[in-house]
Amino acid sequence: MFTSVIRLDPTFAEGWNKRAMVHWLMGIVSDSMKDSRRTLILERDDMTEAVSAFEAVLKISPKSGNAKLKVLSLHRGIQKEGV
């Protein structure tokens, strides 16, 4: 089922993540690790895009405390995950 999801949208990180979980539960560890790596790559791309969006908000509204907090939080998340 999750392979079908991935075929429909290979950029959908959660499809890769769910398939990794199924592989893990089935004891297919190598496939689980491959899918987990793909999930992390896609998540990093999503976080990078989010940082860019909030930085654009800060250019328009430099005093936006919420945007500043989001940028800081996303940068910490990227560093924490090592992606």
C-alpha cells in the first residue's frame, strides 16, 4: 500500500516513513533503513523550504516575533537531526 503512495508522490515523506515502519516490523531492516534515509532527506528539504518562507516574512515584517521564533526553531531542528 505505501509503495503505491510513494509511486503516486515520491516527495511525500510520510509515505516513505510509513513504509520504513512496515519493513521494520516485518524484519526487513535494510529496506527500512533505506526508506528512513529517504524520509530524512525529504524532511530536511521541507524544513529548508519552511525556513525560506519565514525568512521572507521577516523581510516584509522584521518585527514579527512569531516568524523569528519559527526560523530559530527550524534551524535547531535541522541541526539536531543532522540533516
